[in-house]
Amino acid sequence: MAADRRLLRLQEALRRCSAQPANRVVTMVARVTPAPGVGIRDLPALDPGAGIAGGTVLPTWIAGGALEIVTWNTGEASDLRRYGNRSHAEAQFYEFMRDRDFTSIEIEISHSPCTACADMLAGLLNSMKARAASVLRGPNRRVGKRILVGSATDTARPIPATLRWGTLFETPPQATTPQSLRQLQAAGWRMAAPRTAIPNDAGTPAITLL
């Protein structure tokens, strides 16, 4: 399970993860806060025919409590055309997190998200922001003898979200594209990667260099 030396949190999480299967190409760790009262557990693979677990949960006792979810690919790159991204590390994470609330999220992954996983991660953050939105009502106004009730507006709370990767995912038909990275940026993900792991295409958003 090699990962770029600059992905320090991923390296540390893999050292703590005793149940990792051998020969996984893509590895990922996500730290989410607050910790939703979940202890150490293995995550089943989305594809029951994979024959391995999809990841593991590692409680981390930092200020306020946090969870680190370590996942990996459960299939091969050639499975993309047949099964989509069900075998991807991000999909294993998403299945665990999609019904849980969080106030911050930080991901380090060995490879950049494919187009399907980018869509999924953008949707996860957008859904969480929508659930965390607060309804504010503007002040009432008096116009003559009438009182106009202030209108209600949804105010989305900012959710810190960081995504770092070490290698560009270039496997067709779901290779990482500038459009998929723009989608992540629009959802609120702050991204960082080595220069060699960023598409050179026109339209690629600004990404912090590792």
C-alpha cells in the first residue's frame, strides 16, 4: 500500500490499520468531526463478491473527538466499465458516511478521485451543508397600517473540507478531469496535490501544491 510521502496523515493511518489487505492500489483516510460514537470496526465491501473488507474505522482522540475512516479499492481498475466505482476507496467511505452528520472533513487519498467519485464527494458535502443550513427570518416592516412579515432564508453553514492526493488517476473511462475537479471546488472542497498529479488541461481549477 504505497502512498506519496507527502500524505502524512494517510501514512500514519495505514500504520495504525492492522487489518489492511495486501496489494491495494488506492488507499484513503478520511478524518471527520465530531466522532459519532462509533468504535473500531471493519467496513464491508460494497461488492459482496470482493472477498475482502472495504475499510476500517479508527477512533482518534483529539480535541472534540474524531473518526478516521481508512478505505481501499476492493477491485481492479478494469472493473470500471462493468461495475462503475463501487469498488473504489471513496465509495466504501461514502457508504459509511452518507447518513451521518459532520462539521469538518479531511481526506488524504493516494490517487485523485475519478469522475464518478468526484461527483459522489461533491454530493456528500452539498447534502451535509443543506442539512446543516439554518433558517433565518428577516425583520418585520410596518408599511402604513400593515405589517410585512420578514421572509425566511436558508443560510448554509460553512463546512471545512479538504482533499489531498498524491497521484493523478488516469484510467479510462473515468479518469480525473478538470470538470470533475471544478465540481469538487464548487461544492466547497479545498484541494492539494503535487504538480505532477494535477491535470494540465485548460479549465483545471487552482489547486494548492504539496
